[in-house]
Amino acid sequence: MAKSARVLGLRHYIFGLEAHAGSWLQDHVCKVCSRLLSTRVMRPEELSPEIHARGLKKAFEAPWRGLQLKRRMATVQHSNPDMWGPLDEYDKRVHSRQLREDEHQRGIVQTLQDLHDMLKDYRPPKVVHPSIESLMPPPRSFLESIFHPKPKKKRTQLPETLPKGLYMFGDVGSGKTMLMDMFYDTLPHNITSKTRIHFHNFMQDVHKRLHAMKMKHGTDMDAVQYIAADIAEKGSVLCFDELQCTDVADAMILRGLLEALMSHGVVLVTTSNRHPDDLYKNGIQRASFIPCINLLKTRLRVLNLDSTTDYRKIPRPPSGVYHHPLDKAAVSHADKWFRFLGDFDKDPPHKATLQVWGRDIEVPKASGDAAMFTFDELIGRATGAADYLELARTYHAFIITNVPGMTHRSRDLARRFITFIDAIYESRAKLVLTTEVPLFQLFMSADEIDDALEAGRKSGSVKPEEEHEGVDDVMRQMMDDLGMSMNTLKNSSLFSGDEERFAFSRALSRLSEMGSQEWVERGLGMEHRGGLDEREGWQRVRSRWREDSM
């Protein structure tokens, strides 16, 4: 229904009630207006002169002021004794016909429920407020500033128990505000304080505080850390409405601010109109903003709220194909993708057996063109290239769960996993992973990466520290630039030769490519890509590959 028609309908409703209800009209209108305003149907200025004349403007403006206040910083003490969760609220609204049952939307609400369940057991660490003195740079003499490099920045340590937050993006009308309301209003009772604020207002407040701190203590102070501790003390869950970045001042501080908040145990949940990769697009010094994008993609679970379906009318899972860490949400992540990539209706999940050179390969779960393994079931036993090629000829999609980080103590597992990745990549199959660590730490731990970078800096083959503000950023460059990967890896003693270093580098690059939307949706018959015709065309391509690989 058009907006003007809804406003006209309200007017007819009000004057129709007046003839029958009389004195209680104003109270009733106030309730109606509150409901309409909460769904943003109309604003006070849209009221007709007749309603103003009847003295209802005041009743109408009160709830509007309340709604406007919600868009500012709102930190509240919270209690949810009944442990009512987002999924309960969604079911209630569907049952009362406030919402229509939608499989894609239910999947998103299930993700909210996963975080809700993790927060039930979450105990935020006590916020340790830094002193002003600790945020000042150490005094240095003139000679020290010339002959000694700046001290190495400490990597920000995040609490091991910190649940992964959410980043929900979608077009106008995709339900972002409703989903945020549903999550925020049903937080578990142990989350005793929570904060919700429009992102633009949040950044304005931060810049005001930064200005005040620097005017008082000087520009050398790391004021972002101090302000982050202040914000963390007010709420252990921080919800942003409409995260966007169009200002260079925001772009330069946002990564450090968000990481500092997380280091104090703050769980971030945000909505946006854009995917993280599209934030601050074409902005000034955008290269300096890439670390923030990487942080959002690594530390928050990115959900696409815009529903996309395949030729079967089955909605695609809202998250990407890679998930870490191995938390409660990892199980539902793998199950959703297995259901989508398989064919549960025509071929329910079952065990299967393949034969390679007279040996049996056990497939724990198979459905349609998809196979599901744990890492130990696939890589932990004696398997090799021939086994992986046979699997790739048989299945078009693989869901691998419980993938650990592989350090120098597990080189054999890493080599086998890289061989599997190569086989999957060459066959153009889909790959879904749940991992213990982020992708960039799959084959080298954070400490091993630091050692390799430090050796590279000493030899001059890696850029200075100030150009690499964190391990995450370096590994992102390594995935994007194989040349950079080789320069870094040549300084590592973890690999036996250049060939192995190149295989490691290539695996990271291929994992990055296989996680892209283009790769994931190709050949699935997504409606916006051509439906069943696109799927059948891709199957012909796959058939030719199978013939060539025999």
C-alpha cells in the first residue's frame, strides 16, 4: 500500500472512531500513532490540519520524540528473565500474522538465535581502563629518534571467549531494523547493560571526545584507546544502526576503535546498506581503510539480508562459505550449506562408498552433489591426490568441518589439505569450511607469521613495520599478491623449499577466490543468473572436465 494511502486510511480511521468512541479517542490515537511511527509509516508533519485543530498533535508528537531519542546513544540496564530469544519472537509474530513465514528470513533469525545462545554463557571481562600516562609515547632523545626505529606496536589481544558479532547488510526494506529490534530486545538476562546507537551519531560523539582529549593532553596521546574503554564500561553489547563510512576522519580511526572495543570484550552487532568490501569505496586514502574492512570480515559474521533463490526456489544461506571459530554457530553454518548444496528431498543424507584402485573411500554424509566430512575424516587418515580427484569427479560441493590451525608440527596435514584444495579448485567445485582460526592463520600461526615478517624486515625483503599495522593486513596482501607471499615465505624456515612455499601461497589465493560470490553461485542455477538454464550449462562444463581428468 502506498504511503499516501496509508496516511489517508489513518485519517478515515480516526474520524470514523470519533463518531462511535468519543472521549477515549485521543488515548487510542496515541497508541495507534506509536505503532505507526515505530514502523515509520508517517511523521508528525504529515498530519492533516483537521487533526491539528482537534488537539491531537501533542499526542502524536510524543511517541515521535521517543523514536528519535532511540536513534541516539541508548544504554540501558537489561533484563530478560524468561530467556525469550529471537526465534521465539519470530515464531510469535508469524503465528499472530504480523509476519509471513519466509525461509530466508528464518535462516537469518536462526543466526541471531545462535549468537543469543552464545551470549547466555558469555561473561564479559572486567574493563581495565588505561591511564593517561600509559597512552603517551615514551620520551625519546633527539639521537634516539634518528638512530633507533620506532618501537614495534603491540598486537591487540582479543578475549578468547569473545563471541563473533554480526554484520547484517541489505537494501532498503530488507528488514534490517526489525531484525536488530528482535535481537536487541531479547538479549539474555546475563547481559545486564547494552547500547544501541545510529552509527553516524556514534562517530560524531567519538570525534567530540577525541577533540576534547587532545586539547587537554596533546596530540601524541592515543585517545582512541581511552574512549573505547569509556564506551565498553557502558555496555557489553554494542549495536549500530546503518554503519557506513564516507568521511576520511572516520576511516582513519575506525579500525583501531572497533578493535579496542573488542579487546574489552564488547560484542558488536551492526546493520548496513553495503557489504564490508564496498565501504568507503573510492574514498581518500582508501588503502588505509582496508585493515578495517578485513577486521569486520574476520571478527563479525557477515549476513546478506537480500533473499536470493536458486531454480528450486530454495534461498541461499545468508552468510559466506567460510566460518570461524568453531563455536555453536559453526554447526548450523555447515548444516545450512549442506542442505542448500545437497538435495535433501530427492536424496536424503546418507553414507556412501567410492573405490580408488581397489581401496574404499568412506563418505560419512552425502546428498545429491554434496559431500560432508570432518577434517579428520578426510585429511586425518591416509588419503592422497588420487582420492581427492575421485571425490571431485563424483561431487560438486564439499562441506569440511572442524578444520584446525596447522603449524610446523602438522606439516603433513597441511600438505594433504593443500593437495585437496588444488583438486577442488581444478574441478571448480564448491567448498564450505568451518575453521578453528581465520583463513590467513590456517597454515601458519600468528607467532610464526610474526617471526617470518621480522626476518624479512631484517633482510630488507619485507616493508617496514609501520606499513604493516597487523598480521591480518599482511596476510590479506599475501592472498591478493603471490609475489608478496613468496617474499614473506622465503624468510620462514617452516617450508622445505620454494616449491612448497609456492604451494602454500597458491592455496591461500585459491581459498580466497573460492570464497567469492561469483565462485559460490556459479552453476547453482540462481534465479538472478539464469536459473535452470545456467545450471545445465555449467553441468556440461563439469562433464568435460571429468572426461579430461580420467
